Amino acid sequence: MGTVLRLDAPDGGPSSVALVWNISTTGISMLLHAPRPAGSELAGYLEPMLDEATLRVRMKVVHVKLLDTGDYFVGAHFDRPLTTEELKPFVADA
């Protein structure tokens, strides 16, 4: 199962898409093609690749790491904890 995060564009232009690497009720790690500085506030929609579910989320970036591929590994904390039910469409069944 794959999940993406469609991030709002600050200028109202096209959204950027992040590949969700890990997600929990309190935060997210993702791969992005451009850096987002620590402390940045982001918002967007979580979308599973094989489902119609979407969830609006807001978060604050806590760390950024440049990878050898040229992409960025970004970690962020949600502005509020997600419920188990909210999280369910975006994680694989254990």
C-alpha cells in the first residue's frame, strides 16, 4: 500500500506530492523533491494510492535530510494527534 501527501502550494500554484515513508497518529516522514526547512508549517491532503479516502492534515517540520538521490527525507509532527480511525486508510493492515 502506498500513501502520498499532496501539499498545498504557498503561492496557490500546483501542489507538490510527497511519498509517505512512515506515518503515525502524531507525525509523518516523507520523501520530497525540494527541502522544507525545520520549523516550516505545511498543510495538505493524505491520499492512499488504492482508495478514495482523503484526510486534511497540518504539520510542522522537525527535521530535513538530503539523501544521496537528491531527494529530501522530511519528518513532521501533526498539529493534533490523528485518531486510529483517521489513520486506518493510510496504513497497511498488520
